[in-house]
Amino acid sequence: MRTTRLFLSWYFALLALIFLRGTFGKDFHSFPPTDTPGRVLSLIVEELFCLATAFIFGFAWWVGRRDKASARKWGIAASLLDLLISVAVRVFYYFHWGWLPFMDAERISVIPTLLGIVGLTAFVPRHSKESIDRPLAGK
């Protein structure tokens, strides 16, 4: 399981770099100065989302590769975010462009979905048999 967590940590590092590129890789001078306030607000929200996502994935990589005590929590958060993004891409493609582009997105986003599920199973804490068999307090 350690190897799986280490692999996922490096996967989170790759995602952090992708979202950092999404944050700082834009040329804001190419946008016309007559953009509406709604478009500018939309760009700011997009930038903040990419930055927050890059932070979560980057921190999950950092604590995961160093075997910190909080690696499970950050790994679960990054895996859930990975699942959320892959499902959101599918929903967006389906409602925005229809069935055929949705199927193309389905082929592309199956890998992040599977890695998100693997991440959840790898980072969820294991319970011992004694804690499962033990009755609840007060019963």
C-alpha cells in the first residue's frame, strides 16, 4: 500500500503542476479591455479555483512523499477533489455539447476517476478487527 500511496503522491504533484500552469500560464494582455465585469469576475474565480486546487494537490504530494502524519487527510482530500473534477468534466461535456463529446470526455476522464477511487481506498484508514467487533459505548 505504501507504493500505491507514493505513486498517488507523484500523481498529485503532476496535477498540482497542471493547475499551476492553468493559474499562471495565461496571457491577460490578450483579453480586450472592453470585457464585461461578469467576464472579469469569471476569470478571477477561475484563477482562484486553479490556485486552490494546485495548493491541495501540491500539499497532498508534499506530505505524502514525506510520510507525514497528515498524509492520509490530504490524500483523501486530493482524491475526492480528483473525483469531483473528473465527474464535473463529464457533466459539463454532456450538458454543454451533447452526447458524442460526452463519450469522448468519458474516455479521457476514466483515468482520473480510477485514480481517485484508488486514492480513496489507499488513504482511508484501516480499522482493526477488534474495533469492528467491539460494541458501541452505552449499549
